[in-house]
Amino acid sequence: MPKEKVTESESTEELLEANSEGQSLTARQKEILSLVAQGFTNREIGEKLDISVRTVEVHRFNLMRRLRVRNVAQLLRQAIALRIIPQGPATPTTKT
């Protein structure tokens, strides 16, 4: 199956649609997204927030569905574009 080319206007339109979704993320979803952006694993996020790994997985799945992305790279790119997480050079994080 050949891949379809995405035009800039389609990409912009999708971003605008996702923007309304991005603004409606819960505080917990934004917190999970921030931790994903910092490089924490599902297990580490679960330990840090005192929730199960399965709950973290559900939050990530819902984030990806709501922001209409298929992988973590797209999720992070979309989150930066929507200013849900800050853009800039990655800083080392301490995983505890």
C-alpha cells in the first residue's frame, strides 16, 4: 500500500483540530506527557506517581488517540507544537 503525501495544509488543519484536544487534556495527562518527554519509562512513571504501569499505559494511549498520533516521536512533536511541553534542548533528568 503506497504512503499518501501529507500536504502542509492538511498538516496544519490536523494540528488545529488537535489543538482543541490538546487544550482539553487533564492535569494527569499533561503530567504523564511531561514525564514521557523527560524520558521516563512507564514503570518509572508509575512508581513516581504511585499508579500502576497499566494506568500509565492507558493514559499514554488516550493521549496518543486524543492528539491523533501513532508513536511517541509524533506525540512529543505534537505536544511541543501545541506548547503542552516546552521546546528546547533536552536537559539531563535524575530518575529516582
